[in-house]
Amino acid sequence: MADTKEVQRLIRQLSHDKPWLETEEEATKRRCKAASALGELGDTSAVPHLIEALADSDWHVRKYAAGALGKLGIKKPAKPVVSVS
């Protein structure tokens, strides 16, 4: 099982918030790496955060979040990703 502190650190990095010194591109790379690492660690406590990342404004982050969910064995998110009006 993954280290809880490491998982929590990666979940914070997955957040859309970016430090003021970070460019948008750097923030996107950070979120993608965090999503990927969460999938590799195999800790299912990250699932709600990865599902939330499926609605990220950047398609790269959505792609990595979907890949991480797949690695965790999640085939279908618990809530709709896209709202249909």
C-alpha cells in the first residue's frame, strides 16, 4: 500500500490551484504527473480526486486522470463527467 502522506501530497498537486511563480504549462505538467503517479501508487483513496480531474479544463490532465483510474481498476466514474443540457 502507498504511503498516505505521499498520496495526500500528490492529491494536493493534482489540484488546479497554481503557485504564483508557476506558469500555466508548468501547472498542467504538475497535475499530469500527479495523476499518473496516483495511478501507479494504486491507492484507491485518490479515486474521487481523479474523477474530479476528469472535468479539468486541460485535456492533458483529463487524459492522465482517466489513465490513472484505469490503472486503479475503475471502469466507470461514479458521477457523470460531462453535463448534458
